[in-house]
Amino acid sequence: MDVKTLCLGVLSMGDASGYEIRKVFDEAFSHFYVAGFGSIYPALAELTREGYATCKNIEQEKRPAKNVYHMTDAGMAAFRAALADTYPSHKVRSDFMVLLVFAHLLTPAQVRLTLQQRLSDIEANLAHIDSGLGCGDSCHTEGAKFAAGFAHAVLLAGKEYIEQYKDGFLSTLENKEKE
Amino acid sequence: MDVKTLCLGVLSMGDASGYEIRKVFDEAFSHFYVAGFGSIYPALAELTREGYATCKNIEQEKRPAKNVYHMTDAGMAAFRAALADTYPSHKVRSDFMVLLVFAHLLTPAQVRLTLQQRLSDIEANLAHIDSGLGCGDSCHTEGAKFAAGFAHAVLLAGKEYIEQYKDGFLSTLENKEKE
DNA sequence: TATTTATATATCATCATGATATATATCTTG
DNA sequence: CAAGATATATATCATGATGATATATAAATA
């Protein structure tokens, strides 16, 4: 699934500017998709060119003007078709796990810090879901709740695994170092 | 962390051709990093150009010749430096979760299939780790074992969540459809 | 015998990333 | 109160990753 399709998804929840779409990615979608301005603005420009969205320049008081995008019927049809055609892949790209696999090339202190950083990131993510932002104001559907629950369960399992095995792992690394 | 750095990591475990490096990505690293030929070959070419690896063309009987890469001391130093400088990020890109969030735009049958596909992918991943390939022949270090255990715990939690809440979720979607 | 799978490398258009630039206004902190 | 940080808003660009395609051979399978 590309950023263009996901922008259509955000627009299916209501009209929005590029900046507002980015906030949805950052807040509601952050547990399963990352996208920045560099992807979103070109995507919106092409959706407009293809007739899947229309763009209206809105003047604001005490704020810069914004370009608000609105999804067309063709856009909605394209989004439904894209969903029906999407395989439910689930990919992880984890520098955390790379550091673990090559832990023997780091000092035990560096590995300890790595584990602590991952733990505090997980805790921040869990807090984000618990606060309700993981769903977003915009999407309080059954599907969004199920997705948030899934993300929560997965994060919690990772946290518990690290907490349970961290000390044993670090001791082993420290002993190997002495040899 | 880019593909170039991870290729250095694979070479730190022993000399290898591009094709063999790809197999390591596919087998040992598949739970946290995806990379194909299109990324690996250019990365190896640049590592050679930078003096971090040397390349030797090896003729084989009944097989095409291969370019075997060997890490230099400068390459090892660069790899250690890159590890020390890497934040332990952990990013998910999940079309599965996108489909969940927009489940109201699919039929309940499509959502059911989506959940089944994810479950069988998770089961395949768990079996891969249980078989020992998740660590790879090459890396049977403490770090690789810890990483494999982490991946296993996270996958299992996802599987259990889906199994536990799947039926309730699908019933709700079916009831909403009747309205 | 025919097809698929495995070994092996290379290239390329398309897409995503992350940084940088620009401009203004509000909020916070010392 | 002034300085700096944060929030609103968009655009661009070099670099890097993706996924597909091309090419060639041999072994395994049907």
C-alpha cells in the first residue's frame, strides 16, 4: 500500500489539508505506517491530477492559507478497489533487533542502553494507545479499536519479554567479555 | 540503518556472494529486515568502491561464477562505528492494520479472510523461528537467540489476540451491515 | 520431456525518506 | 518582556529502497 492510497483513506474520514493528513499519520496511524511531508504533498498533487481528489485554497485569519482536499466519488471507488486488492502484509524494520543480533560487537553497557531505550519507547507507545490517540478522534470504528488492541497486545508482549530476559542476557554478555 | 551497513554485518560472519547475502536476509534476518537484489548488489558495489570490502570472482563447476566479497579491516571498523551510532528504532509497516482500520469499507467475508491470512502468516513465521532458521546456521550467538525469542513472543501475542477477539469483531461487523 | 526450482548477477523506473527552506503566530520560560 | 520553542502551513531535493524484469545455466520434479 502506498502513501497515495492511504491519503485517500484519510480523506474518506473527512476533508483535510496536507498538514492535517500528516497529523493523522502521526497520531492515529503511527503504530503501523510512517509518512512525512515529502511523501504526502506529492501524493496529494497526483491524486488531484488523477481526479480522485479536488483541492480548494482556504484563506485563514492569523494562519497561513491551506489547501484543503476533498475526495471525489472516483476517489472513493479507487480506495475501495485498492483495499479489496491488498494482501494483509505486516513488515517490521527494526534497528533494535539488528543491534541485538550484533550485540557481541558492542559493549555490555551499550547493549543495556539499547534495551532501556527500546523499553521506554514501548512504554510511550502503550501510553499513546491507552490515551485514545492511537485510534484518533476521527476513527472510533470497531476496526480501529481492534487494530489498537492488536498493537497494544504486541507491544506489551515485547515489553514483558525484554523485562523477563534482560538481566540473564546481559550477564551472559558480561561473562563472555571476561574470557 | 541502510542495506550497505547490514551487508557489512553479514560479511562480518564470513565471506559471501550477493546471492548468499540475500539468503541470509531471507532466512536469518527476515523477521526484522527485508532487502532484495535491487538493494544488495548496488550496496556491495559501493562497499567495494569505498574500500570496506574486496571482491573476488570465483569460477564454479556446473554453476555460474560468483563474486565473493570479503570484509576489510576498514569495513569492520566502519560497521562497529555504525552500530554504536544507531538508535534502536523498531518500525512497523502493516497493510494488515490498514485493512482493519478500514474494515467498515470491506465485506465481513473479506475481513474474515484478512484475519485468516494474517494468522497463517504468523504461524509460518513462528514455525520458521522454531525450526532454528530464524537464527540461521551462521549466527548462533546469544544476541541472535535473544532477538529470535523477542520475535517469537511478539508474534505469539498477535496470534493470540486475533484468535481471542476475531469472532466478536466479525459478529459486530455483520450486525452493523444489517442496519 | 516439460516445467519448476535453484544458482548467479544486473538494471531500471517508481516510490519513499529525511533533511532543508520559507513564513507567520502563539505559547512558554527565564 | 524578550528570547526561544512550538505549532501552523507548503514545497523541494538528493539519496536510497522497492519490486519488477532480463539473462543464463543446471538440477530436480512431474
